[in-house]
Amino acid sequence: MAQADGVVANGTGSAVRSDINNQYAALWSNHSGSTEPSSGKVAYQTWADTNSGYLKIRNAANNAWVSLFKLDGTDICRLTASGDIELADSKEIKIGTGADLILTSDGTNGVFKTANGAAYLQSDTGINLTKLGNTETLAKFISDGACELYNDNSLCLKTTQYGIETDSTFQGTGGEGVVKVKTGGGASNQTFVSCYYNASTLSGGIRRDGTSQAVELFNGSDRRIKKDIAPMPAVLSKLNQIELKTYKYKDDETASGTGPIAQDLISIFPDKVVKTDDGTGTNLPSDVEPWSVGTNFTWQLIKAVQELSAEVETLKTKVAALEAK
């Protein structure tokens, strides 16, 4: 360890040589010592502080020392021959007043932290999250487009202009399925999926069927959200007009089904059919979605049973009257 004032005093040959050697020793050792140099301090002078273990440099105002790094190299920031910057584990790169952005490693994981405010990743075209070496895509965030989530490098879920879309290769009948809804609770009528319209009004969803292990669809049916309440018109004659068909599909010879044809049903229950074009022709245009039908006829069927029950009661009364004669 050596410290000097940086001035070679006048003197005899051996004394001057000794003073020069002391000055060189101080420079070579970065003025090392457990206390700061007592004299000769100048701006940008270095000092190896053996008490704190840091190499320090004098600030531009020459009134304080600035710590650079540990003398033992445990937190040194190195520029390697290949041009990389290396920083020891658990040491931080702090950016901004108050360390708004912090980059560090905990010894195993890379850590990106924001001490104040939100974190922003910005790009004009999009942001991709990938496995090291770009060997696997984890997620994509496309500018003016979709957000995509991947599983084992396969696209599974993405946002669309109006909501979300799944893209699954699952074709089995068991297991997790395309969408898996899982909760840890067990309340009666527990809600699994809720649907809202007008952003705040509950219209229905999927829930547990009472205390069973089955599920059911449910609708919002509170009297307080309704008006113009009136008895339901008769529907038995309309149900009798529905023509039920069996059919196969043009794009999949293995698929088949039963039910009404949308173009037939629309004249009977127009509110059960959603049209996408004029519905004419024998082949669906490539840029048109097929017409669809709603399958919830629960209340219509209950109403029809009530009508049939009333007719049965009428017939029973007539039969009783005939038998009484």
C-alpha cells in the first residue's frame, strides 16, 4: 500500500529518487490505503480503499469519492474480449432516477424489475417471446393485430378483432378438451363461466347443477331487470311445423347429425336463426359463414307440455262425462 501527495520535492539525488519512487508506488497501487490520501487530492484521482474494499474515483468537483467496484472482483462489471458486458450474480444495473428500471440475476434467473411505475416493452411491429436460440415460440404480440399464446411451440389461443379464438389439435373425447374450466370450490350452483352484455348486465353462463357433479346453462331471470311481462303465446302448433332431418356434411364424410335446416326454421322461429347472406344456392361461398340455429327450446317445450296437459285434462273431463251417462 502506498500514498503520496503527487509532488516531487526539491532535494538531493537520492532523496529525489526516493520521492519519485514513492509517487510511482502511489500511482501503481491506486493510492491504496485504509484511509483516503491526506493531501494532494485532485479531480478524477483513484483510491483503492482497503477499508471498504472498493476502488474509488474523485468526483469532478474534487469534494467526494465515487465507488467504482469491489477490489476483490465480486461485483465488478467487465467488458470481455468478445465485446460482452459481464456483471456478477445479484448485482444490479439501475436505470433512471430512483432506479426506475433494474436488470439483475439472482444466480439462476434473469430478473427485470420496475421500482416505480409500469414496465413497457415497445415495438413498431410486434414482440415475440421465444426459447433461447429462437427454437420455440412462447407468445407473440403483433402490432395492430393478435396476441398469441403457444404451448410446446403450437398456437393455442389468440385474440381477434372481437374476442378470442382457440386453435387446438385436440380430437379426443376425454382429458382436458379444448377449453378446461377448473375451480377449487364446491358451492351449490357454483358459476364456471359468466356472460355479460352491455358490459355490465349478466345474461347467463355455465354453472354447477345444484349440488350434483353435472353442469347446466343458466340465464339472468330476475323480475327486477324485466318489463312488459306477459303470458307466453301458444307454441304447440309451431313446434309441430318444425321438420327434423338427418344429414351428413359435405366437408366431412364421417360427420352426421340430426335437427332442423336453418332456411326451413326461419319462417317458424325467426329469432332462432342467424343469417349471414341470402341463403340461396347449393354451395356455401368461401367467404361466408353458414347460417346457424339456436337450440335452446326449453321454455317452448315446457309451454307445449302445458298445452298438451290442458288438452288431456279437457279430454279426461269429456270422457268422465260420457261414462257418467
